[in-house]
Amino acid sequence: MSAQEAGATPAAEATPGLDTPTHTRVAFVGGGPGPAWLLTLAAVETMNAADEVIVTSPDLDTSHPRLHLRHLLRQGLDEIDPQSLRGRQVAILVWGDPLLSPRAAALAAQCSEAGLDVDVIPGVAARTSLPGFAGVALGDSAQLVTLEPGADAENLPELAAAGTVVLLARGDQLALVAELAGTAHRDPDEPVLVTANAATPEQASISTTMDDLGGVLKDLNATDDSALVIVLGANTAPAVRDPLNWFESKPLFGWRVLVPRTKDQAGTLTSRLASHGAVPEVVPTMSIEPPRTPQQLDKAITGLVEGRYRWVAFTSANAVRAVRDKFLEYGLDARAFGGIQIAVVGAATAEVCRAWGLEPDLIPLSEQSAAGLAAEFPAYDDMLDPMNRVLLPKADIATETLAAGLVDLGWEVEDVVAYRTVRAAPPPAETREAIKTGKFDAVVFTSSSTVRNLVGIAGKPHKVSIIAAIGPQTAETCREHGLRVDVQADNPSVVELADKLAEFAISRKQDLIARKKPTVRPSLQRRRGRPVGS
């Protein structure tokens, strides 16, 4: 199947009025062993510059935040016709390093013979990197062998009789691995490490010996089709491997964590959770909509431009975005804030301000909340302040905590509804079922509204799930809905919330070890409907 047959759009069609381009550039891009965060900078730049990106392996992730692809296709290497690539800038994403794949190397040669310009962007080689995800140090003398489907002992290199050997194989090739080791006269009692789902949050490894290799598929919950990394050698023994087992020892490794939040706000939190080894899943619980009657905000924007306010106090990143969008509507930019002081409720809101070009004058140092901002806001001084008005753009469901505090300090507050929060539609049935039956190891709540909305659209999380709340108000809302709060951030920061959950996981594991209990995830170990260690 050609790229056009698969639905590709040539660059000439994407840009009306241009003649069909004659120059063709085909870049074979190393995608690494699967995770998008292992793409090189050169790979990201090449893919972004291409008219079309062809992903040749289902194991390759293209969700990298720096990727902004024009057109993406999924095709096998054997399905690509070099002639169909003419006239475009094409990036072909290949698993691992491109020229380590015989099929990718053959296709590159065909493209070159057809007169197409060929580039190769090296990638992280799977055969050398995947053992590292299991904590195996290969050294510089390891033998690397890939067992292609249908391979047999006669067309494979002979294994070394000693030292480290890495084999990339499928589950149904374990007998072939044992045969190769026997032919090489490897010690049947030497340590062997078998890893399934390498470099993913589902990674699982088992230390065994060649004599016991036959039972690992069941222990790994793997199948004959599963991709395995098999490492032979003394450096796979637990005493050697454990200190280097950086990936599987992450505190939240493999934890399925529910993040009820709007998708455009979840990036920082999900990235931090993933850095601790979790598998975050975002369930939108609300969407941000313009106010029903925008005239009040329009009047406030006019007042900003005319200099009617001494301060503008932002209590959320959404409030900043709402005002920014209204500025863009009027053709204004951040320069209109000249002479006006900016107060924000916390670090996350400050970052959105800075991205717009506004540097906050006041960020509470103690409690980053509306109450914390009110506690640190300066009182009105008629000798120092040219005017006493504060603009407070807010959500339609915002509390009056900050406005009341500012009035007590002598300020005249104009609070305007800048945006509405609207409850989202219920998530898919399988997600609702997972929430109610304890399939999520943890649920992280970043506001009281996320608690109310999640319970409203999907029901209460099961008691087995660890509940994490960003602050005292959110924690209280959790309790009002009958949820036990296990983790609470000291400061209302999504980064600190993720870190606190990771600290909880470490303490929980230590407690389970002390009690000689299995150290499995909360969703896998229950006792009377409650997580072990809670």
C-alpha cells in the first residue's frame, strides 16, 4: 500500500497554488526502543520538518510534547514503495536504530537507488538500551543477538561460551534460546534475566537459570507473542543487578494513577507522576467556558487599559488564560498592564503569567491559596497607593475568601466572572468500571471541583485506591464525599502532590516489607476492601 493509498496528503496539495515539488528527502529516523521521551533532539526536529511521518512499528510512541507533526501514517517497512515518496519530505520512524534493522537498511538502499535523497538519524539502540532498563550493565564486550521470527539455530551466530549475551526474542523462542546456550556449552546454572514489556510501566523481570527458563512466561504474565529481553551472564544475578535497577525501583513504578482534570491543565502533573514511574490517565471532569454574559469582563478589560486598577489578582491559571484570550480578542497584549501590579495565588499561576509576559509582584510564601494570598496582601495606603481598586477575575463557582480579605484591608474589589466551569460528560464505561472496582492504584485531586465532578460523572473511587489531595480544602471535600485521604501536599502544588504520593509509596513499601507482606501495588492487594498498609 502506498502512502497516497493510505491517505497521505502530498505537500503540493497541502499548500494550494504551489507547483508539485520535485525534490525528495527521505529520512530514516531512529525511534529508540519505544518511549517517546527517548527520541533524540535530531529525531524530533527531523520529524517536525517533514511533510509526512511514517511510523513503522506499533511499539513506537509519538506523543512527545515537542512533536508537532503535519501528517502521520502507520505502515510496515515492507509496505512502503520508494516511488510513492517522490516530491515530499518524508520521515520514516524505525524501531531502535535504523541501520540495525535489516529491513530498514534494505529500504534505505532502495530509496537511494531510486534517486531519492536519503538521510539517517541514529536512534537509541534497543539491543543495548533495553537491558539497562532492567538494571544490567553490559560492559563493552557483550554479545548482542536478535532472534527474528522463524529463526533457527543453523542461521544464527554461535553464542559465546562465557560472558554477557543479550538476546531479543519472542516468548515462543525460549526453547531456541536454551538450544543455543546448550550448543555454546553455557553453564546451565548461570544467572539468566528475562524481561517482558521492557522500557514500559508494565515492565517485569525475573531472575532464573537456563534449566528453569521454560516457566518464565507464566510468571511474567507473558505470551508466545511477547517481546522479551533475555540476558545471560553473572551480571544479571540479583546481588549485582539490584543496585542498578533504577527503572523498576521507581516509587510509583507501574501504578495506574487517575488524574481528574481538564486535559490542558494536566501536563505538569502527569509528567511528574510519570517521572516517578506511574501510568497517569487523565479523565476530564470539567471544561472551561466563557461567561454567559461577557459584558462584565469586557468592562473590566477597558478599565485595565484605562488604568482604573492598582492591582489585578489572579487566583488560577484559567483566570489568566481567560483575560489573555479577551486581550487577544481586542488586539491587546501584556503591555496594557503597565503600571498595574500583579498578584497570583501560587507558582503554577505565576508560570502562566510569565509565559504571557507578566512578572507577578506578589506570590504568597506560606500557603499558596486564596486565603494565603489574602493573608500576605498589603493593606491599602492612601499615601502610597494612587487608587484603591483591585480587579479579581474569577470562576463562576469561586469562593469569596480573597475578595472578603481584600475588603478588610481597605481595598475596593471588582470581582468579575472571567470563565465558567462546566461538568464534563461521563468517561467511557470501562473507565467508570475501573474507578468503582479499584483498578486504579491512586486518584489525585487538584481541587474541590475535581472531587465533586468526578463523583458526579463516574462515582466514588473504590476504597482500595490511594486518595491524594492538593490541599486542606480539597481534602475536606474528599471527606465530605466519603473518601479517605491518604496523601496531602504541604503546599498546593501539583509537583509537590506527585512527590508526596511517591513518598507515600516508599513508606508503604517499607511497611509491607517490615510486616512481611507482598509489595504489590494497591490495586493488586486487598484486605477487607482496603489497601494493605493504609
